[in-house]
Amino acid sequence: MFCLRQVCLFTLRHYQARTLSSDLLLSQINSCTHEDEVFSLVGRNKARLSEKHVGIALNMLWQLQKKKPLLLRTNDYVRNHSQFLTLCILAENKVEHMEDEAIVDTLYSILRLNVEDHDSLAAALVTEAWKRLERLSLPALSKFALCLYKQRRHFSPVIGKVAHIVDMKLNSIQDIRILSVLMISISDVISQSFRDRLLQKAGQLLEEKDEVHFNYAKRILQFLQNVKLRYHPLLEKCNKIFLKSASRLDIHSISLIFGLYEQLGFDNAEFRLVAKQLLSETIDDYYDPETFAKLFFTLGPMAGSRVRERLLVTAVRMAEEFSSHQVLVILKTMQKMKCRNSHLLKKMASILHKHLDSYHVLQLVKLAQYLVVLRCHNLELFAKLKMLLFGFLKSSVIPADTAAIIRVLAMLPSFQVEEIIINKAAAVLPQCRLHHLNCIATAVVKWNHYDQLHWQNSSELCVKLLQKLNDCGFQRLQKANNLNLLLEELTHVNGEWFAEVLSEETMAMCQRLIDQITWANVLQLSFFLIKTNHRCPSLLDRIASVTVENIDKIHPFEIYFILFLFSAVNYDPPANEEFFESCIQHLISNLSCFETHHLVLLGHVLAVAGYFPPVLITRIFNVSFLSKLDAQLEVLPDTLKQRVRSRLMKLNRAVCLECPEFHIPWFHEPYCQRVFRNSSSRINPLRQYVHRMLIEILGGSHYARISVLTPYYYEIDFECILDENKKPLSYMAQNIPLDDVEGIHLRCDIKDEGRKALPPGAQRIALEFLDSKAFSKDSRHLKGEPALKKRHLEMLGYRVVQIPHFEWNSMVLSTKGEQLEYLRKHLYGVQ
């Protein structure tokens, strides 16, 4: 008994000493302030290191790196240290004894230290965590999922298992941090219904939390990018989080957010303003190539002239230091800025030679596109680009890559087409989607048009290829049985080949799939009809009925585009009043969803359709609103800025003419004068020809005016005045100067000149020639804008005579005499 007691006491003392020693070692590891301290402890205590010590030591190495600025981190030093290898071997040997969270933490730490994905320790940790997947806590599960995502295991079975667990436990997830990590990690293996549940859950958690870290919102954006979905409710919530967190955003976060917004087709002027102010104040802090490239990408397109010049000068000075990726970023941004700074462009072209071989095929395609748009003239650079692209084309087996290479080769200057390109295109056609077929067709048509096919039988081969393109396009359309997939393919399809060859068949297929139109795809279908300028009553009626039935499920911003379609093609569905009133009521209830410039665009769309909601009109024509609009316009892209200013003018004109009860003043006189002074409009031969005919019909040049500006700055082709007996009145008799036939005559006072009271019974005639742009495709129905102009001209006292192109160019009017008689009948109102 005494001996047994002695053994027990010895064992207890030994265990306590080891525990105290172990606790002391853990405490020492946790107290380290430098990597070498950790390695020193590991080297001295190899024999006593447990699985817990190993896990804590690896985690501490990452935590020490994490505290350092990105550019000062020493991951290479850590990974190459002999004691790091010791830790990895020990961890791999003890992995089965580690706790669940320790396995995940260790995996996360070594991946953040840039250990190779195929490293044996990483593989062992993944395998062990997979075995314990079901019992991992939600925080550990999200961290493990993130590790798998960083290892690019996007489609692996283990990610599928993670997605299944998330699906089962989704209702119990109450932390947006955990959910956001899981969302981006499993985004490639989820169904559409599961995706929708995730979006709904994320929106709910964002709504419930008063304070959400902007990193979680960034992850939500990354998820939307991964699933290629522009989901406005979440985008708006994330944007509000970014605005609240503006003071904590650095250049890396801001550039990432701008990049995600660009890819998602989302923009926010308020965030642009905040970002511009933040970056402009700290512009001198960005002196290394990486951060400067991000600054250039973010600030360049919205910078004022002085800041823009500083950015360009700095880019030239720093050019030699840019990496291959940063050169692409600079060129892409120059294209967005429409900046053709010759000094910077030459500098970029000169340093590209050393980077060309490092680009993969799609980067080369983008690079070639940027250089062409920026009008680079470095022939040596283009020659090397052609050689590299041609090499990639020969070995390409991916239809999308092949189509992209052929498309960009057609853009390059002085490119001589070889027969192998035509053969390669022909071989890949059966596997191509509509967008890829369109790219190849556009290239072949261009080469044929500019006579760039110089080998024997080139014309015959080209004709055969175009015929095969047409056949493949028709076959792909005829096989379509899912409207969602068809609309996805049609998103990026445009150009003459599609319009001439496949447009009609595509419309027929959409009509065959009309029962598949739902509230979820009505926006994509509207986009397609807007882009192709089609006025298809059956599709439009279906869109209207689905919209009214599901008005509460459709985001207000999507309603705007649906209304834009109906307004643009000037179509009234059967329940026209119900359709417009339902949409307008939904929009008015959600005006907060719209930015200031979007409200202007919305107001114009409704005005074209003849609707002027008082709440919207009084909100827009308000001094504080217009001041806010002016500020936001400064950071919008030039094209959008010009469009918004033009639409505001047109809306102002429409309100003045159609809703005088609002007492909105006409304040666009200076704007209109500036626009017309800067325009280079010349009178085309057709106008001159018709003007001579009008002179002949009316009896003299003083009876007809050409290119006339009316009050509120409508330009009309011809104007004349007929008295009550249908006799022309001379402009000279009224002391109105005649216009110069060589150009538009701009009156000094557009409101008063020529607007003196006419004799009783007299009437002004506005004669307008309408080209194909005034009508929907394959239709003789007037579009919204020309119909609005006619309505307004009649309000200004004109009798409007519109001459459609299909009548004037018809065989019926093939002679001058027939044309004269046609004009005479329309002028004098003879039936």
C-alpha cells in the first residue's frame, strides 16, 4: 500500500509539473512579439510540443504577420524557416488529435501564410476537417469554407457538403459575418432557389443589424458577382453600409467596391462623391505602384481637370514600376476616361513589351481592345500582339476564347487574315453560343468588306463560313426551350449580323416561349426588346400583365426600365391605364430607391408616355433637388451626364407645355443655345432637294424656311405659313429674316422672333421627314419621342406634316412629279 501511494504521488507530481510546464509554454507562445521568438521556443521544446502547442504556434505566426502593413509582411521568411517546417511536420503527425476548431484555425493560418494549396499538411487538415464537417460549429464551418474557397476548390465534393449543411441550418444563422463568408464560399454549387433563400436571409440580417462592418457588405457584393446577379435590394443596403463607413474605407476597399459595382452594372453617385472627396484629400499618400494604380482606376474617371492632370503626370513617372496587371488597369481606366494622352500612351506601349508574354489569352484580348480604342500607333507592339494572339488561336479549344480572339484580331490595324483563322472559326461554330457566333460573324463581315482575305478561293470560303454561321445560329435558336437561358445568351448579342439574320427568328422563339415570361425575367426580356427596337404586341401585352400581377415583387428600378420600353416604342397595352397607374403608384411609394439623376430619367420616360405625377414633378423642379443634381453630375461618366442634362431639358419643356398648372418656369434657354452653338449640324442633300421643291410648290423662297428652331428649341425640317385660303404667307412681309441654307439659323430670342400673331385663319405648317430611327423595327408605328414632338408642336400652334421614309422612298414616289404632288397634298391637307 505504501509503495502504491508513493507511485501515485510521483505520478501526480510529474503530471502537475508537465501541466505547469505546458501552460507556461502556451503562455510564452502567446506572448511572442516576433516570429523569431516563436521559432526559438519551437526549437528549444520540440520534444514537448503537443498538438495544441503546434496549432497555437502556427496561428501566432499568422497573427504576427497580420499586424504588419501588407507591404512589410515577411511570409516568405516565415515559410522558409527550418522551424516552420518542423511545426508543419508535427502538425501533420498530430492532426487526428487536434480539436475541431484547432484544425480549422491551423488550416486558415497556413493558407494566410501562403503555403501551397497542395501542401501535405493542408491536404491532411482538409481531409480531417471533412470527416468532422457535421459537428463543426457555424463559425468554424464558415472559416473552413473560406479556406476551401481560397484553395479554389469551388466545385469540390466537400464544398457541396458544406452547402448542404448551410441549407439545413440556414434558419439558425443569425450572424451576417458567418453568412457572408459561407455565401461566397458555396456560390458555385447552389441552385437558384437556394440562392434566393440566401439573398433573403442576407437582406433580413442586414436589416436587423444597426451596425454592419463594411467587409461583410463587400462579401455580399462578391457573392452577387459570383452568381452574376444584379439584385437591387441587397446592392442598395450594402451601399448604405459603405456610406456609413466612409471614414474607415481605404483605397483598397474603395477600388474593390468600384470594381464590383462596375461588374454588377450598379452605380451610386452619392458613393462616388464621398469617394472622390476622400481620395482627393489624400492623393499625395499613394506613392507605390499598387495603391496608385487603384487610385487611378477609382479617381481618374471622375476627377476634375487639375487632379486628372496630376494623375496623368504621376502615371508617366511611375510607369516603369507598374506590374503587368497594373498596366492593364491604367489602360482600361484611360479608355473609361476617354484619355488619349500621347505621352502616357507611348510610355505604356513601350513598357508593355516586357509584360506581353506574362498575359493569359483573355488579358491579351482586353489589352488589344484598349490599345485600339485609345488609338495607339505602336506598330511593333501590334505586330507582337498579333503573333501572340495568333498562337493562342491555334491552340485554343474553348469556343468563347476562340471567338474573343477572332473578334479582337478584326479590330487590329492592317491585319492580313490567314486561311487557318477561317478554318478554326468554322471548326468551333457548332459549339458556340449566340454571342460567340455574333463575334465571329462581325469579324468575317469586316474582313470581307475591307478586302483583307487574300488567299485563293477566299471569297468562296468566306461565303461558306457565313452560311454556316447563319445555320448554327438558327439551329441554336430552334433548340431553345428555356426562356431564361435564351435571354442570358442574348444579353451581349448585338450588331448588324444578328439584326439582319437572327432577329426575326429570335422574336418568333420568344413568342413561342411566351408562357415562360415571369416577374423574374420580365426585366431581361424588356432589355432585349429595348436593344433590338422591336414592337411585338403579344410580348408587350404579356410583360404588362405579368408586371401588374406581380408589381410588389419587382424592384422599382426594374419598373423604370419596363416603363422605358413601353414609352420608347409608344405602345399601349390592353389595360393601359391600369398598367401605367399601377407602375406609377409603385414608383411613387418607393422614390427613395432612386438617385437624383434616376428621378430625372424616370420623369422624362413618364412624360413621353403622357404622365406627369405631381409628387415626382414637384420633387424634381425644386432648388435643393437641382443643386444636389448638379453636384452629383460632376462625378458621373460624361455620356450619362450629357444624357441626364438633355432629359432634364426635355422634361422641363414637356412640363411647361403640358402642365402649366405646375407653374414650372422654362430655365433651359442658355443650355439650349449652348448646345446648338456647339453642334455641327449641316443641311443634308435631301433637305436641300425638298427645300427646292417647296419653293416650287409655294411660289418662292420667301415662303418656306429650312431647319427652324421653334420656341422651346424643337428643330423642324421646314416651316411655312398658310392663310385661311391655303395661300402661302411671305416671311418678308412679316419682317422675319430667312434662314441661311448652309446651316441652322439660331435666333437671338427664340420665344419672340417670328411668333407674332398670325392673320385670322392662318396656320403654321411644320414639315418633318422621319427616317427609320423614328419607327420600331419592321414597323410603321411611330416611336415615343417623335410622337411627343408632334404633340408638342401642335401645342405650339403648328399643323404637323410627317413624311415617313417608307413612303418617300417607295416606288409610288419614284419621279419628281409624284413627289411634288405628294408634298402638295400633305401641305394643303388634300386627301
